[in-house]
Amino acid sequence: MRSEVIPISELRQRDLAAWKRLGATAVTLNPFAEQVFVLPAAFAWRVHDLAMLVVRDGSDWLAAVPVRSVRSWHGVPGPCLATWRHAYCYFGAPLVAPGDTEAVLATLINGGLQASRCLALDWIDVAGPVSEPLASALATESRLVVVDEFERAALYRRSSPDYLERTLSRPERDDYQRKLELLQQEVGPLTLRDDSADPAAYERFLKLERAGWKGDVGTAMACRPGHAVFFTQMCRGFAQSDRLLMLSLANEQRTAAMSCELLAGDMSFSFKLTFDERLARFSPAVQFHIANIDRFHASGLAWGDSCADSDHTTLNRLWPGRRRLRSVVATRREPSGALPFAKWRTASAATPIRGKVTQALATTPGSG
């Protein structure tokens, strides 16, 4: 078992096959670390310095995470090997094969610290299948600084479909029902439609997003070089393994809202949502979420990650569960790691958590 940093440009077919197998069998499933997500992003944005930090046993990959060598991280200057968590990557946990996860993770951390004095892991689980082994490996192999910690909305399966009864008051539920009736008077009856098997849905999503305020300010995917290409290729990749969920609150004439979700085992990750802003007075995004909660309960999924900002007002009200994530920096235990450790500990103590989370959310694709 050994660890190495492999540039994306040097991956061979056997490496890609090993990466694919690992993505499907990892203890903690993370679609954002799979090749069907990482490679379209790297190619669309021409990120030439991207690499995979890998633990391998022969031709098998036991752990992997996409990384870049950066000159600063979270606004703190200094060389660092950091997980590549761009603006569309909402979870940064390494893929780890079943087995002796702590030993594998210790090898991964050692490999990262051989390549750089600091190894940064962004947006990893505080609680999850590999959380304890990872925390133990980090504590054993390095000196650790927690840079960020925050939580965001999540939806966990209940025995009965009474989610909204527990999150919205009766007057609030009545108000949204009244808005739904008015919306359907405006555009006709709407249903939550599964468009996952329709490749044309990708373009409809891009057009709907561009027609709103994101298009006006130039941040819609269709407005940014390479972003629409990434989205389309990523959707195709997940659709090939039936792990793409494209949903539309729509009828034949009009689409009120759409979402793109990525499936991983019994989990769903809400990648993006957009809605027709001409219908804003009817709260189409909330109408979509309400309909989607019913679909979630009927789907058999165990839980869903909103992938939303920690202060997302709507989802914090509608989704009562929470998922806690953190960002950490590991430094070497030997004397060469003393100065980076002191620097990161000082920076972490001086920077407010909210400010750091906001800065992380503002990171653009391809940036360090």
C-alpha cells in the first residue's frame, strides 16, 4: 500500500477504471470526488495542474481525492496541497475503500504531507462512516488545525410523511397552498416531472437559469466560459449510471422550477435549482421544495443533502435536519511543520467562522 500524487494528465485507463470502482464502493459516497464529476470540470475549465492524491495497492485504488498545489488557501498565504473544492463542489470527503480505513487514511495523509508541508481537506464530514478513522489518522500523522466548521440543511427520512407539519405552521402551509392554486390558475395544472432520461432537460435548465437574475449579472452557468459544457457532460455521466435526478415542476407549456440532483447509494445531493422568476409572486421555488419533499418520502432514499449555504432561509425552514462539515489543515509533526502549524492556528483563531465560510462559498472554479 503506497500513496502518490498523480497528475490528471498522466492517468491511464487502468487508473480511470480503479477510480470508477472506488467511487462506486467507497465507505462514504461522494459524487463530487468521482471521475464523472471531476474530469468534466477539469477539462471544461482547463485546470492543467489538477492531480489525484491516491492510495493504491497494486492496480487498485484504496483512497483518492482531487488536489492542487496552491500558494494560499482560505485567504491564508503559504504553499499547500489542497483538495480541489471549486464553486460547484459541495462535499470534499476523500473516497475510501472498505477495509482498514484508518490505515488507508494515514497513508493518504502521509502522502499529502510528503508532497507539501500542509495538506488541506475542505468540507469533510464531522459525523459519518470515515469521520472517526480520519480524525484518528490526522491526529496520529499530523498536527491539525480546524479552519471552518458549519452546518447546512438536510432531509432525513421519517416513518410518516409529516415533514411540513413539523417545519411550517398551519397558516404558512395554507398560504403556500393558496399561492399554488393561484400559480396553477396562471399557468395551468403543474406536476413534479422526472426528466432524468431526457438529455434536452439539461439545456432547458441552463436556459431557465440564464433567464433570471443570474443571467442578468453574468453568473448563470450558460454565461460563464466552460460552465455549460461542464454541466452537460457531468449530467450525461451521471445519467449513464442512472444517478442523475432532473426534476421539473411543469406542464407541457410552462416550467415553474427545475432541479438537478446527484444520487449516491441511498443519498441525494441537491446540485442546483432554478425557477421562472416571472412567477416569483407565487413562490415557485418553495412550491418545488414542497412537492419534492413528497417525492423524497416516496422514493425510498434515506436522506438528502441540500448542498445549500448555511444561512439559506428557505431550506433551513423546510428541511429540519442538519449536516455538519468542517475544513482542516494538517501539518507535518517534525520541526519543518512547526511554522505552518503556528501560522494556521493563528489565522484560524483570528478569522470569524462566518467570514471564512462566506469566502469559501465565493471561490470560483479553477481558483486555489
